[in-house]
Amino acid sequence: MKFNSFTFLLVLALCTGAGGWAQEDPESDTVPSNPIEAEFNDLMESSNNYQSYKVVELRKLTALQQSTLNHIAGLRAEIEELEASLLEREENIDQQNADLAQMQDQLDQVTAERDAINFLGMPVDKGTYQGIMWGIVGILVLVLLVFIYRFTKSNAQTKEAKKRQEDVEAEFELFRAKALEKEQRMGRLLQDERNKHAGA
């Protein structure tokens, strides 16, 4: 089997990275969290040295390449799964927002219906209804005050007219009594004059 350019670049990058890792912490005995890193470290430790190069078995290098490809494929599958999960969550959030907006509309409608009162067959806000009712009450009170004023004035005029009528009637009775007395006196005088003429 011959090396292709991808394999060569991969090995070169891994060798450079591993050399840096090894220089940073050569005595670290902790297990790396990345399985590719662990496999690469194992490859480096099991490889022979030749001058300033590492001699790596082609079998191990091919296995590392396959492991790397498998790990990349796994990461891609995990990314796709996370993206699908994220998309599903976004759809759920959109659905919940739509449901929330619908519930808010229903709540606003129920609140409006609760706060509204049917007045003359039309739904009217409570504040407007109270304003109309107080306006009607004010008009009725004003009409009542006008009626009381006019009734009081009319009653006073009626009493005054009644008093004048009583005064006129009293004067008339007095005049009639005087006229009757005068008529009786004149009648007696006339009778006396008749009697005088009859005697003569």
C-alpha cells in the first residue's frame, strides 16, 4: 500500500501535535479524553526512532487513519443529531409561542367580555357604562331640581292667587252686604215716601 497525500498530511499534523503534547507534559500519566489522541500517543510510543524521525508501521498508521475517520464520522453524526434536536426544540418553542399567543388572545377576549356590559344590545366597557349611568342620574337629578323649583314657584303663585281671590271674595261680600243694606234703606225710604203720598 502506498501513502496518499491525505494520510501523509494527517501523520505529519499528528506527529507535530503529539510532539508538542509530549514536550508540554512528558511525565503525565493521565488518560487522554480523546480516543484518537490516546491511539496516536500509543502509536508514537510503539514506533521506532530513526535519526530525527519516527518509523511507523503502515498497519498501525492505517488503523489510526481508520479510527480518525470513524471518530470524525461519529462526531458528524453527533452534530447532525444535535442539529436535529436543536431544530426540534426550536419547532417546539415556536409551537409553544404560538399556543401562548393564542392563549393570550383568548385571555384578552375573556377579559374584554368580563369587563363589558350589554347596554341597548351593544357591548360597552364598564367605565363607559358607569359614565353613561352617572350621566343619566345627573340629568334625572337636574330635571327633578327643575321640577321642584317650578312646582315651588307654581305653588307660591297658586297660594297668592288663592289669597287674592279670597280677598276679592271678601270685598265682594262686603260690597254686596253694603249694597243690600243700601237697597233695603232705599226701599224703606221709597215706602215711606209712598206712605206719605198715600196719606196726603
